[in-house]
Amino acid sequence: MTKLTEFSPGAGCGCKISPQDLEIILKSEAKTYFPNLLVGNESKDDAAIFDIGNGKAIISTTDFFTPIVDDPFDFGRVAATNAISDIYAMGGTPIMAIAILGWPLDKLPAELAKEVIEGAKSVCKDANIPLAGGHSIDISDPIFGLAVTGIIDIENIKQNNKAEKNNILFLTKPLGIGILTTAEKQKKIKPEHSKIATELMTNLNKAGEIFGKLPYVKSMTDVTGFGLLGHLLEICEGSNLNAVIEFEKVPLINGIEYYITEKCFPGGTFRNWKSYKSKIKSVSDKQKVTLCDPQTSGGLLVAVSEEFVNDFQIISSKNNIQIHEIGKLVKRNNEEYYVEVI
């Protein structure tokens, strides 16, 4: 059986360019002013947003990567779920997707690429959107993803730089996806854990569309390749705040401790840590490998006004949305670090 991950120089969101290098790349881009462009590159947000009038805006995003699972149908599902998540992370509703496919036809048959597309279509159906077309090239390594368009009422836009002091932080999915997928690649995965990562990675973040309509949700982003700490730093830096994370409250995938002892860490974990360690107050090795673990199609990180936490919990429960309170945003101090883990 062909194993797609054997053709991955870096798997899933773990192959993202590091935050440090990405900052250099984006600095080189001259800022052009378009009055209707409400969200662009300047805030390191999940998607771009363009005002189309009458209080409405279009959300546009793209995301693609090399295989993180061996099954081609599941690869398509994971990549599609991950890309659509950017629309939900802005608080919007996805309306259409187009595919981005790179396939090494001299190494992998076209039939496998067809299965990837079918997997993506199944997720698009779940999100109630068409996979309306796309573009493909013959390339040395397999890649797949989507460009997704969404729509939103401007008043409901959620950005990663609009958080406020004393907001409470919530996370919707447990951490450890990168650790589990690395264990599978290293053939160390236990049978009872073999499907957990795929189930998490193909669980659409539809909660974001619900949270987008709540005015007391002040900021939101999804946790992907930069790990929880990296995406939390984007909130802190953009909002000029510090964060305190209670590590014991951070949800981890059941059984992950075994794979930590087996050192099943993706390379992106340490690349992440190197990129932003100066902005984090000292953490233990266990905290580092979980909080910096690259998540592919991870959960939503949500900042909620302190006085409305009870309302937020009630609405989440009514909609069968799992949320985990993990910390708090506080006034920015005069030290270099932004995040403290206690």
C-alpha cells in the first residue's frame, strides 16, 4: 500500500514557514491602501476581508500542505477542513471553495489524487459549500488544499488583534495532533490511538460561525502550525496584552504522555520554540513540546469578556461545542515576554 506521508518533506501545518522567517518575508511587502480591505496581512490574521457594502464583507483564504496521513481520502478531508477553518476563525460562513493540487504523476497514480479530491468534497458537503473548481500541477511532492470564500456581517468580524484586558481564553480542541501524527510516521502509534488525530483534524470548526455572532467574543483565531503559544502570541502582540496560561487546564489528547516519553516530536515544534522563545516566560520541557506542537486543523482559541463567560459556556453547551478555559489576558507589563505559563 502506498503511504502518502513517505512523500512529505514536512507534514500538514508542520511544514509552515516559521513565524520568525514569515515575519521577514511579510516585511518585504509594500503596504498598498485599499479602503474596502478591512483585514489584510498587517494583523497576521487567518483570512483577508473585503467590504462589499450594505454591512456585508467577503472573506478570502487559502491553505495547503503535504500529506499528514497516508490515506488519500483522509488527506483530502484533513486539508479541506483545515482550509475552511480560516473562515470560521473570522466568525464567518463559508460559501465556496476551489482546489489547489500538486501531484507527482511519475511517483503516484492519478487515481490517488482523485481520492484526495473526493475526500475534500465530502468535507465541503458537510460545510454545505461546493468544491467549484481549482488548479493542478505536476510537481515533485504531493500537496493539496483549498482556496475558500466566505461571507460575514461586518459587525461580526472576529480578528486576532482585538482582544481586551481580562478576557478569558478558551480552546475548543485538545493539543497533541503533531505528536500523534509523528508517532504514526515513526510507526510507534498504538492501535487504540491510530484514528484520534484524523478524527480531530476532520472536525470542522463550525463553532466559529456561532461565536462570530456573540459581541462579547472579542478575538478569535485557529491553532495550527505555530502551536498554541505562537497563535496566542499573535493575539497578545496585536492587542498589546500579556497572557497567563494555566497549563493544567490546557486539554491534551488522551494518551499523549506515552508519545512524549518516546520523543515523537515533529521538527516544527522546535522551530516554533526557537522563533518565539524570547517572548515566553520560562516553561518546562513537557510544556514546550505540547504548547509549541504544530496543530493541523486544530481548534479555535477564543477570547471572551470576563463578565459574559457564563453566557458563553451556556451557548457552547446548547450547541454541543466543547470548550476548555485555559487562561486569561492581562495588562501588558514592561518585560520582554508576552505569555507566562503557570
